[in-house]
Amino acid sequence: MDGLLTFLGTGTSMGVPTLGCECAVCSSDDPRDRRLRPSVLLRWREPGQVQERVVVIDTGPDFREQALRNGLTRVDAVFYTHSHADHILGLDDLRPLSFTVFREGGPIPLYASAETIEVLERVYDYTFSPNSTYPTRARVQLHPLAERTALYGVYFLRVPVLHGEMAIAGFRFGRAAYLTDVSAIPESSFALLEGLDHLVISALRHQPHPSHATVKQATGWAERIGARHTWLTHIAHELGHEETNRTLPDGIRLAYDGLSLPVNLREPTQQIELM
Ligand SMILES: [Zn+2]
Ligand SMILES: [Zn+2]
């Protein structure tokens, strides 16, 4: 079974162009230098099924625009990597899509760690509070993120990574993995990343940052993981698309908004030994 992985956004938290900035990348006319906040979309169809399944990882502040650009008409589930604003502030825009899914069978499941659930419940109290009377609140339901989540024939494996002091979630599905906001990868997570066709990993810029990898760190891990293709994301305005790509090793490239990659989802990831 094959799926299609699409980059909804590849920018850092402020987006690129960054408001008020007139640097070369922020004023570039290369569309690949325009980056919405980081998120990906995975679509697939189970054998013999008509209904396409759609999973989104993170709903940042640009989610509505990303959904429009990519013709998104349904979302079957959302996985959250962590609770920072650039990854959660589009949750409310799930509302219209959630009404459709709700009529079909129930609320959209949102999978998140206990820490992320706590923040989501606070920020979106009008959605999650049992006393909420807001009639058009999103029909969504929070689920604690497990080590492995099965959805319509695809296994989503949680890949723990560090984001500064925070332990956050990356995900593996079939022969692809999505790791954003990474500053360190625990030794035990490398075992979950073997045999990848596509690795997506964040690389903010060249200068060190306390909670984000530099291009050098990310390419170092990418070379160790050895995926056939590595795509860098969560990119700041210090990195021009063309110019940076020219300096990267073979098989490692900057991702860009709208890039789609076919992904082999057949890999029985359930056989990977969990730490
Ligand atoms: Zn972020
Ligand atoms: Zn973050």
C-alpha cells in the first residue's frame, strides 16, 4: 500500500517571509522560499476501499490556508508532536471538517502526549471542557499518544526526540519518518529509524539554537540514519532554498511547501522492536 506525504508547511515558527524582514530570502521570488508553519499530510487508500484516508501531523496557525491550497476536504486523525504555538494554533480550523467526520461516525481523534493534551485543554477549553456549551465547537477527541497507533491499515510509531528540555514526538509510518523541532535524538530512537526511504528532519539554520538542530547537526544524524532521501524542514529565513541545496550532501535537500512524496506504507513497522 502506497501513500502520499505532502509538506503543508516547511517554515520555522515565524514563517518565511518573516514579518518586517527585508533579507534576501524574505524578499526572494522563488516560491520555495515562502514557507508556512511546519506540518505534513499523509493520504492513502486501503486496498478495496473507496474512501481516501487523511492524517495530518500538527495543525499550526496556517492550517486553514494549507488545507485550501492542498484541496483538503477531510481529516481522519491528527497527531501532535508537541504543544508549541506553531504546531497547535490551527486546531480550531478543524471545525468544518470535523462536522462531516462526526456525521460519518464520531469526532476526529487527536493523538497527543499527556503534556500536549494539558495545553490543548487549556487553550481550547471551549472545545474540550465537559461544560462547553459552544455549539459549533470542533467535534474532536483527545487520545493519549501510544507507542504505536493503528489507523486504517497504517501503523504510526512514536519516535521520541528532544526539543531543548522537552521530550516530544516524532512519527514513523511505513518507510518514512517525520521528526520536527529536534535538538537531540535519544540513542534508543535510532533503532526505530532503520530502513527508511524518506526521512524528514528539522534544520533551523546554520547558527546554533538551544532547541533546534543546525543544518550540520541534522545532516549528521541523517547520514547516520541513512534514509534514501532526507528532507529538511522547520527552516528559518537564514536558509535560501537554491543556495542551501547546492551545499548539501547527495540525498539531502531542503523540503518546500507543497512537495509531495510517494511513501511505501507496507513496511510492517509493528515488527520493529520497541524500546
Ligand atoms: Zn516549531
Ligand atoms: Zn517547538
